[in-house]
Amino acid sequence: MKKKQVEDIYAFGADLGGNNLRWGLVNQKGDILMHEKVASKGIKSKDKLLDHIFNTVRDGVIKCQNAGYKIKGVGIGIPGLIVKDKGYVLKSPNFAELNSIYFQRLLEERVKLPVIIENDVNAWAWGEYAFGAAKGFWNFMVMTLGTGVGGGVVVDKKLIDGRDGTAGEVGHITIYPDGIKCNCGNTGCLEKYASATGIVDNLKQHINDEGAIELVRIIGKDIGAVTSIDIYNQAKKGNAFAIKLFKGAGVALGIAIAGLVNLLNLEAIIIGGGVSAAWDIIVPELRKEMMKRAFSLPARRCQIMKNDLGDNGGILGMAKMVFDM
Amino acid sequence: MKKKQVEDIYAFGADLGGNNLRWGLVNQKGDILMHEKVASKGIKSKDKLLDHIFNTVRDGVIKCQNAGYKIKGVGIGIPGLIVKDKGYVLKSPNFAELNSIYFQRLLEERVKLPVIIENDVNAWAWGEYAFGAAKGFWNFMVMTLGTGVGGGVVVDKKLIDGRDGTAGEVGHITIYPDGIKCNCGNTGCLEKYASATGIVDNLKQHINDEGAIELVRIIGKDIGAVTSIDIYNQAKKGNAFAIKLFKGAGVALGIAIAGLVNLLNLEAIIIGGGVSAAWDIIVPELRKEMMKRAFSLPARRCQIMKNDLGDNGGILGMAKMVFDM
């Protein structure tokens, strides 16, 4: 009877992204049995945004319960600095409305279930560890190359939250001390070279170069409207300047990862996010830079891998954290 | 009776430094009851060096046993990359004679006791955690500013050894990607700005600057003979260029620490080593750079502290590891 009871408990995992809020009902094997995706973008009042998030989660939970699933708790991944033990959102770059909110407590009141909150990329890392590309690794990092660069570090089979729960911000390691100004206040952050916005910013930095002028002309948009996807499409067609921008992302990532390899002797760096579509341009540069800069043994040890779980990484990671509660 | 029995067990901790091999007989409270220091420098044959180290440890152990102490085991901290689970010295910059040696097994054969080996700065970090400045912290790093820059990271009350045991090499994080060439093969390593050799190298890099010429003239030595202590002595007397070199060390440390604070959300950075004598010049620059570059909450959280244990850090850390076996 005991076995059946264990299998009969499910976790509700959710992932708040800049565009969508996704949730999934997850069993202990990591299968997603029910799921939903609703828009999260463009709600600018704090109360309305919170209501939207909390009601979406509550309605999802009720829907799953009505389908007969017993839910142990709710986990939700949130972009930004999370003070995990207090269930507090310190600062979310995409959702300033959530800054300084005791999110966990408020959501618990709404769903009447235990709630865990965590940084979204930390959640993803835990998902890859439990159910994805990082299975079997004890020491690794998940890096997301999206609008920004996020990270989640697992050391000795434990997710590194740090003293306040804000750990993992690999995107804000300094690569070029006098480099491009970052929104975080620093200059030369990894994020300014290896994210979608970073790729575009680097084009803007070089806008008087012949190659950059030609690239913008081919894309056929005003420079202010050019996206990293436009640049990637030209890179695929062989445009030298577009390729150079993605190679620059690889170099910056390689500099950061070499340091992490020396410091933490990781087994793998697992990469996801939209910019990683340019894998074949970025990763050879990344590897070359890492091998050049890091000690040979830990550099050879560290695998550079694609993520497994994609958009479901956050949901599955938060679900696993609920099961771990 | 049980209490007495526990107190009656002792650990033999040793620390192999570039100049001296020190050992101490340590009780569980971290008191050093017997100790000795013998020279370790200038022995260039591999067999002779190993014999010297192993015999010093064996003779020390016998001396302690003859004094009536029951010894649980021997721990020895070694500078360099240590593959801990194999008891293997991969690469020691100061003792190339120890490279690729199964040190632990060889020493066990000599002393007839269980042996643990560990990187010397990792050992120091564990010593500060058990008996020194890091007592009560769960997440911190010890950094030594000596001939090189070493590090030992503790996260969630565990020393980070990494997959192979080579973790902690904070001195070889890249600060200036196109900076000074390092012995490790990389360019712009922290060590090239914040170690004793780094301070001197930076003087040499600027040897045509008016301030540098004046500084070397005041020191009164050939540039090849100038040491970081010479430079420090002039910094204390107010020489602007000497002060600038130590401030540069502070800036480089601040850049590195800002990244670590964002990545690991540490509670403290505990600093030791000869170069840290210039604390009053280095640390204000370090703090300024860290506050400027890191996220505010984790930066405010992270204390920059002097170490407690000094030369005994390695001995006490290795002793604690023996007790933890």
C-alpha cells in the first residue's frame, strides 16, 4: 500500500516568464500530466499582475484537484533575485511590480497549499539535475542565454542558493572591466555580450564599422528595431559581422566559464535559451577560450552541453523542489 | 567514560609551504599541543624531497606518540592542484617534484596511519571555519595573497572540492582578458595583480613611467631585485606609485569578488597572506569596486575580513579534516 500512496502525490510546478506563465502537474518520475500556458506580459498594475498570477495558479490547482490529483504543494520559478527562505522577491528585472513582495505568503493564502519560490534559472538547473541533461552529475551549472544571462549552480548535488537565496547570477560576472554599461549598474557584465540584448548592444557599439553598416542595411530595419534573431538569420547566411557578434558571445562565455571551471571544478555547463540557437558559432569559440584560459584537468573535465528540458525546465525543477520539501 | 575517550584522540595536521613544512598535534578544540617547523626549500631531487617530507611527518608522529598522544590520522595541506579522492598531487607550482605523485598512499606507507591530503588554501579555509574567523558562517571564501593568490570556498557548510578535488583556484579567474601573461597559461589572472609577484610584475609593466622610475630609484635596487616588500615599505612612506600598485591589487580583487558575490551570495571573504599587510590600502579599493559592481543585497551582505589563524590555518584545517574522517 505504501508504494501506491507515494505515487499518488503530485506537484504543481509553475514558471513565470517574461511572456508567459506556464504550469504543469508533475508526477514523481517527472512526467507532466496536465499543463497550461497563459500570457504574463503587459500587465502594468501591481495588483492586477499579482491577481493574474495568483488566480492562474489557483485555478490550475483546482482544475488538477477536480481531475482527482492530490497535490503536495506549489512551486513557482520567478526571474530575479529571490530571498528564498523568506519567500520574498527582492528584485525582478522583468516584473518590477513584484519587487519587495512576500510572494510566497501571498500565494499560499490564495491556493491554500504550501508554496516554494525560487529563481527561475535555479529552478531550471534543479529540473535538469532531476530529470534532464544533468542526471548523474554532482557539480554543474545551467546557463540561459535569453534576454539576459541567467545561471543556476549545483555543487555536490545541492543547488547553491547562497546566504540570502540570491546566488546564481552568472550573467553579472565582469568580463571586460571597462566594457558596456549593464542595467545592473556594473560595466562589462557577461550578459552584455552573451544575451539577446547583448548581441544587439554590441552591434550598436560598432555602428560606425563598415561591416555593421552593411549588416543593418541587409537586415533592412532601423538600427533601433534590429533584434538578435535578425542578426542570427544573417549569421546563418554567412554575414561576417553577424558571425563575429555571436563569436564574441562565445569568447565572453569562455572567459567566464574558464574562471568557474578553475574555481568550482564543474563537470558540465548546460546551456539553454534563445541565443543558444547559434550553438555552432558560439560553442567552438567558448570551448577554445575555456581550454586556453583554464587549468587543463578541470577544463578537459567540463562538458559543454545542450539542455534537455527547454521550456519545461522551470516547471519540472519547481515540481522536484515540492517533492523534496 | 565515553567523553574522556573522545578527548583522548588527537590529529596530526601538517602544512607544506614553499619555505617551511610545519606540523602540529591538535586536540578537538583546535589547540596545538606540540608543533615543529622545518625548512622545505631548495631540495631539488624528487626522491630526497619526498624522503624529507615523509620522514619529517613520520618523526613528528612518533614524537607525539612517544609523548603519550593517540593519533587518529595525518592530514597534510599541499600547494597546488590535488585530486583529493585519489590522494594524488596533479600539479604543484612550488614543488614540481611532487607532480603526478600518489602522495597519500606513499605517506600512509611511511607513517602507518590514515592520511588525508588537500590543497593548502582549502585546508586553511576549513581551519578558519572550524576554529577561526569563519566560525558561524555557512558560505564564505578564504583568499591568500602570497606568492600567488589561492582560495578555498565553503558553501552550505561544505568545502568545495569539485569533481576532481581541484576547486578553489580563485587566483586564476580572468580579470583583464588582455592583461599580463600568467604562469598558468592564461592572461590577466587575478594572481597577476593581487599577489606579491603580481605587484612586482605590474611595476615592471610600467617601468618607463616617471613614477615607476622614481620608485625603483628610491628603493635603490636593480629592478630585477625589487620585491613586493620593498614596494610596500615605500607605500607606507607615501610613495604615490607604490600606493597605486597596491590599489590596483584592491581593484582586481574587487572585480573578482563582485562576481563571486553575485554568483555565490557569500557571507564573507576572509583574507590572509603577506600582501594583505597592505590592508589599509587594498581593502578600501576592494570594497568600493565590489559595491560598484555587485548587486546591492549580496554585496552589503558580504564582509571583508582578516583571517584569524595565519600560519596555523593549514595545520588546524587538516587536523579538523582528520577528526571529520
